[in-house]
Amino acid sequence: MKKATLLIFVCLLFGLKGYSQFSFGVAPGLSTNTAYFGYKAGIVVPYVGFQYAHIGVNIDFNDHYWDGVDWVTESNDMKINGNLYIPTLGAKVFAIQKNKLKAYFNLSLTKPMIRAKAEQDGTEIEEVGEEVKKIKLFGGEFGFGVEYFFDDNFSLGGEFGIHYMNGKYDTENVYEYNGEDRTETTKYNISLAPTYSRISLNFYFGGGSAE
């Protein structure tokens, strides 16, 4: 079944080659910058995107004081490094065309992943990395936009829509009460849905016309 599905996909890909194009776009937005790579087949452009962010914090602590007759120096350091990976899968569908203007709907889904590492005096604090992995994130965008095609290979677009993000985090605390083991569970669920606006530069190359 998997081989048959793959074969059908390959056949469709080569069948669309005559009037399809690869696409690449960059979009500086209100809160984030992103880029995508897709494949335009007729009015549909399925695409994938990726964003990455890194944060690093170094804390050095030094203290000097008298302990009786002794001059004591204490020092310690902490390093925290965090990475955010945001893969995106989406599709853009052109619905209306007027001369060089093309209006479209855009829908995308994201699965952000957070990874972190903390060290104190050169020793890793494993609990930090394990707790961060428990944070589950999911997001998506739905927007409406218009692209102005200067030619078959280049367009300038504007888009407005709504961005949805959901985060979940569960904790468990096992303790003893009246000689019995008990488990305390706390669940956090946070949702955020702001609007967004962006301007994009889109490049279409290979294949045939962008029509």
C-alpha cells in the first residue's frame, strides 16, 4: 500500500511538471520573520517552513567576606541555553484573480519544540532539560492575502490573519500522607490567538507559467 501511494505521488508530480513551479518566499511580519519553500501546482501551493531561535544566559557570582580571621572568597556560575524549533506545514490557495492581482487563503500548522540545558559550576542540572521537554506546544495560522505578480517569477504580497498558539504543561508530585502514597497532578493549559500582518516577497521558478 505504501509503495502504491508513493508511486501515485511520483506520477502526479511528473504529470504536473509542465505547468508547475517551485516557490520560495520570505515574510517579515509583525512579531516574527519566516521563510518557506513550496511547490506551486495550479492554484495550490503546499509548502514547508522553519524558524529557529536561541537564547543563552551566563551568570557569574563572586563574594568576598571575613569569616572570623579568614578572608573567604566564594564563586559559582550558571549557564542556561535554550533552543526553539518551529517547523511549519501549510498550503496557500489562490481563489481570485484580477489582472496581475491574485487573492489567496493561507492555512498552516506548526509544532514548536523547546529544548534547554542548564549547568551549575560545570555540572548539568538534568531536571531543567527534563521539565522543558514536558512543555507541549501547537499552533497554526489562517489568513487572507493578495499577491501582485510583476511577472511569472516574482510577486509582492500582503497578508492578514489570525495566529493561534496552545501550550500544555503537566506536573506530578508524589508524596506520603497518613502512611499512604499520593500523587498530586497540576495541569496548565494556555491559549493565545492574536491577529498578524505581514508583507512577503515570493519567487516562483522552474516549470511553466505562474498562472
